[in-house]
Amino acid sequence: MTDVFRVCSHLDQVRPVVTPDSPDSCRECVAEGGTWVHLRECQMCGHVACCDSSPARHATAHNAATGHPLIRSYEPGETWWWCYEDQVVFDVEGEGPARAA
């Protein structure tokens, strides 16, 4: 029998994120003159980048460049996280929205 629920095995790697480097925009998109749809925040270093629905997919590019496995939604009111390595979406108990609306 297989497990129905998959759990992220990288939560022990989460580092306290002091200040995000680009709180309201994807800095790579801004530098390139591009646009983004939604923002994601790396839970290892605080880097904020655009989602996979955005043309440039900078959050995924950050994962590929750094190996940082965990991001969370940086959208107001959203609390979900994503682990690239385990390919699982989840919420962390006690964690509120990434930023105030």
C-alpha cells in the first residue's frame, strides 16, 4: 500500500528569512523589463521571484541555480509552500500569510 500523503523532507533546511530582497516585485522581471503573475519567496534565503505562470519563471530558475528546495506563496492571504525536490505542496501549521494584504 502506498502513502496517500507525501511530506516534504526539507523543512529542517528552512532558515529565518529576515528581509525579502524584493518585497513587491520580481527584481529579475523588473531588470529585464518583463512582467510577472504571482510572487514566491525562497524559504532558504528570502529571494522573491515570479511563479511558473509568469513568462520567465524566475522562482524555478532560482531553485535550479541554488538548489534551495522550498518556496512559499508571497501573495496576500495565501499560506501554501512548495518543495521542488519532493514535488509536494503543503501548509505549515502556525504560519500565516506571507505578507499582509
